[in-house]
Amino acid sequence: MPKVLIIYYSRSGTTETMAEDIASAMKKEGMDVDLRKVEDVDAGDLMNYDGIIMGSPTYYGTMAAEMKKLIDETVEYHGKLDGKMGAAFATAAVSGFETTVFSILEAMLVHGMIIQGNPAGCHYGAVTVSEAPLADNDWCSNFSKRAADLVKLVTR
């Protein structure tokens, strides 16, 4: 069974709720899922998973410093994430979530991870604005299904 790590940072709880929705949907797709707060993850932990999904609130158009710190620590493992599935999600009070998702995906691409866009709806990753994770639950389900399908492809 493919293993997926969902890492998130959440100050208000919105990103955590979104991470939980994604984890639940990934489990329904047959994934072995670990859901962890970013402060509970060591960069070396990422080597043990087939897929890595990262989520962050948006701060000035980019990810939280806590998430960036973890990504910076992955430099020690450069090249070892090559071929793993990567995906990102973000929350925002008003806007900026696309640049937040991009900043996470850029690091994943540098590592050689495989990411997938979506031609319908949220093109880059699941996002929500303000306190609306329930309204965006369909986006989380669709995002999770597509991510699970990609993990299955890269682990064949």
C-alpha cells in the first residue's frame, strides 16, 4: 500500500481542518496516510514515503516560516526525493494562496518530485479562503483522488 505523508502548519485551525479532510479522502483512496504537524517532522522522515503533501496558511504571499524551515532542511537529502509524488495546499484570509502553493511546489520540483496540475478548478493544489474549508471540501476530495492516483502510478 503506498504511503503518503501529509505535513501542515496551522495557527488558526483552518489549514489543520483542510489537512484532515485531505487525509480522510486519501485513506478512502487506499493510501496509508500519516498526518503530522510540521513541527513533528524531521526532514529525514520524508524518505520513508511514496508521496508527500504539504499545506500552509498564506503569509505575505508565501508559506509559513515553519514550513520553509523544513523545506530548507531537506537540502541534506537532495536527489533522494526524486520520483516521489508531491502536492501542496494552502489557506488564505483573502488571497495569495496560489503563490503559497507555488512556493511549496517549486521546492518539490527542485527535488525531482512528480507533481500534477488540474485542468478543472484549483489548477495547482487545493486552496480555501478564510474560514471556508467545508465549502471547499469537494476541492479537497478531488485533489486527494488525483494525488492518490498519481502515487499509485509512481509506485508501480
